[in-house]
Amino acid sequence: MTTPGPGYSVTMRVDVPSAPTAAAELTGVIGRCGGVVTAFDVVDSVGGMMTVDLTTNAASEEHATEMSQALGELPGVTVGKVSDRTFLIHLGGKIEVTPKVPLRHRDDLSRAYTPGVARVCLDIAAHPENARRLTIKRNTVAVVTDGTAVLGLGNLGPAAALPVMEGKAALFKKFAGVDAWPVCLDTTDTEEIIRTVKIIAPVYGGINLEDIAAPRCFEIERRLRAELDIPVFHDDQHGTAICVLAALRNALRVVGKRIEDCNIVVSGAGAAGSAIIRLLLHRGPANITAVDVVGIVHRGRAGMDPNLTEIASLTNGRGLTGSLSDAMVGADVFIGVSAPDILVEQDVEAMAPGAIIFALANPDPEIDPTIALRYASVVATGRSDYPNQINNVLAFPGVFRGLLDSGARDITDEMMLAASDALADVVDASRLNASYIVPSVFDPSVAGAVADAIISSARVPARP
């Protein structure tokens, strides 16, 4: 069973006979079911009955139901409403618009709106560059999706993608003070997406593409970067790559290896995997082997799209063919951005000594971390309930803070490499160990360090 966590936390309203043993009986049932009690609140006590709110972390919706049913089987116990705490925080959405200026009386309205606002409109019409100074443009990002690759869940459509985009916007504000807004498009047509983003771009200082399926995401990003004068950043690609490279740099320090000597396997050659490979290549690894659902990516493999063809030309210097298991023999590093439970214990055992496993598929990783740790020296996942959570929130807020503050019109490989180094350097030598290769997402120094690196890199002319 997956470890119980806050993602499946529930609060159960329970009526139980008043007795000194009531709390022990209720929490005992939860413990025997494998749950974790996080709060026990007595709501009322009348006529020999207590009403209790019992808050519990579960491992799944089915697990929560199992615990509720088990409580209801206790003598005299009645389980009332069961509230899913994850759904509760999504009620009514997670973000809102809040005015930054007072609107208390006629004078305020005259300056913020008509007639005074007309003067500002005329100024921007005469000097378009002033939009960045006099409007929200200087601090606003559009989080754009078509809902075709939502988390690891697949094509759910724009409405079902909205909770993720709201969450992204909330993280932008929380960690970097950036005002972001969800833009969920009801189309999967590449040209229509490009055209739509172009016509809304005047409002925004940057575009964050999110959860758009490969290979269309590559064309959409490439075209928008070429045709817009504001930075366009596909977080599933580049945010992931920045975080992975930072984590790998520190993991290699822990095991005492150099990337130039490492044989790296990347499972997943879509948006995230392709970007990880391209960024890793800047650091000169000995070899990278890409693996997708068909098997090892190699030159001449039939049926590859243009992205895979390019990946094949950049990787697999040893000319391997076969399966993921074949690629894992003697590997120093495994980076998974693919699917759950595709890596087996024997695959990790076959790796080189001092192996590093990044099993980043969400919500369920490529291998159970506890199994991976039997052989690997460093293990990381994308989950918050295990050490070494590699999460894009370590990168994208600071990246856009730096892009907006520097007035950059594009984001370069040099900027991303600088951001990755800055992220890695947040974990100094005194804190670095096998269970702490990346900082906490709540470390207040992260976004500032990444933003400063972006700003510094933006001031340096790009290589010809």
C-alpha cells in the first residue's frame, strides 16, 4: 500500500458512546487499517454520546472508505459526514483578484477609472513600452494549457486541467510574488493555440505553457518563442530539467562521482525527458540512453517522430537496443519521467555501485523508493512524503521572477543552467547528504537565488 499522506486526508464526523476508552478505540481502528490520525477534536458531548471530528491521512480514496466502514462497525459508533480535505480546499477555486489601490470615494474612482484612466490609456497608445510600467503586464504570467497532458493523468480537457493551473498560479504568488492567471483553451489545434496565445500576449509579461502533450508542445513553444517579444517557458520541459540537473549535481557530490564519467538512463522521451536530456548534454555526461514505451531510443529505429529522431542522434553512443532492463545494466544514474512501476528490483541491482535513482513519475513513481534504496545510494521522487522531492516549484517561480525583473524577451540555455546551479548551491556542504540533495520547496531563499541567477545571466550576451 502507498504511504498514507495529506493528499488523501479526510475528516470523519463520528458519534461514539462517551467512555474513557473512546479515543483509544477510534484511533486503534485507524491504526489497524494502516491510517495515520492527525487530529482528534471533540465537537460535543450530550446524553452519554460524544461527537468527534477524526482527521486521518489515507493512502487512497478506497483506503479512506475502508477506515470509515471499520469505524462504523464498532459497537454504538455512527459515522456521519466524511469530508475529503483535498476537495475542501478547492471549493470555489484557489485564487482571486484583489485590487492593489484603494477605492474608497469619488476621487479614488476618478483616478483608478474614468475619467483619469483615459490619460494613462493615451500615454500607452503613444508609447506602447509604457504598458509594462503602468499596468499589470510587468508582473503577470499566463499559465496556458489545452489539458492534453494533465499531471500523469493524460488528456482530461481544459476544465479538468483548471485545478492544476489554479494551483500553479497560487504557487507563483506564494513563492515569488508573481501574479499568474490560468488560461485553459478548449482546442487541441496547434495553430489555434499559437494564434490564441499571440492575441492575448499584450496583457502578460510572460507565458508559462503547461500540460500540453508532446510532440505538439515542442512546435507550440518554438513558434511562440520566435513570434512573441516576451519569454515563453514550457515548465513541463524546462522547469523539470532545471530541477533534475540541480538535484543530480548534488547527488553526484554525495556519491563522489563526476558527470563526465556517468552512464545515465532517462526513462521517458516526451516533453520532460527530452528537455532533461538536452540540458544534461551541456554538462558533458559520458553517455545518455533514452528509453520510451517502445524501448531504447537508437539511430535508425523505425517510426520515430522528429523529436525522437533528434534525441537518437544526441544519445546512446554505445548503440544499445532492447528494453529498459537492458539499458540499466551498469548505469550510474536513472532518471524516470515516465510511468509507475516500470522499474523492478533487479534493474536497480544491476546498476553500478553508488547508483542514483530519480523516480519522478507522479503520483506513483517508477519504483517504490524503499525497494530502490536496497541498492541505490541516493533516491529521489516527485512526492512530498519521501525525502528528496524534485518538484518544479523549486524552479518556475524564481525563473519568472528573474525574467520579469530583468525585462528579458526570451529564456536561453545559459539562463537555465545558471538557475540550476543556483538551485543546487542553496544546499551547502554542511546540509548536503543522501536524503537532502535539493532544498525544501518552502525554503525562502530558493526563489530569490534562482531569480538572481536569471537576472545575472540575462545581462550577459548569449553565445553566438
